[in-house]
Amino acid sequence: SIYDAAYKKWHQTWVDIGGSLLLLDGGLVDGRMVLAGKSPPDAQGVIALQRVTWSPLPDGRVRQHWESSTDSGKTWTTVFDGYYTKSK
């Protein structure tokens, strides 16, 4: 992850074990970090929208909610939903 001061947005790069590349861009939206991008085409040629949101919670945890859409954002499916806590 890196903050791009020239464009005033965050960028995040993911590479999986198969060498697929996912580029996400975004920033703060209503107190949450939201990054979004498009995945590479799958075996059927479908390109999915990807959206990852990190939300701070009152108890100090952070929720990461990753969603994917194959219908141009009309509907979203959860890919990952997890929580991060500070280590003691």
C-alpha cells in the first residue's frame, strides 16, 4: 500500500500465487478506508469489480470487508469479512 500525494489517493497492489495482479485505488469515505478496482478476467472472461473497506470500530478493532461484483456493482458478494485487533 502507498499514499500517492500527487493524486491524493491510496493505492494497494495484490499479487496471488498464480501471478494475477489486482490494483486497488481509493481513500477515506465517511471515516472508512475504501479501495476498489477490477480483477483480471477469469477463465470465462468475466472481469469482477473488487471493493475492500476497512472500518474502525468503537472497541479498537478494525473490520476488513472485501466484496466482489460481476454485474457492474448492482450486487455484491462477500469475499472476506474479518477483524483486526492490536496485539498486547
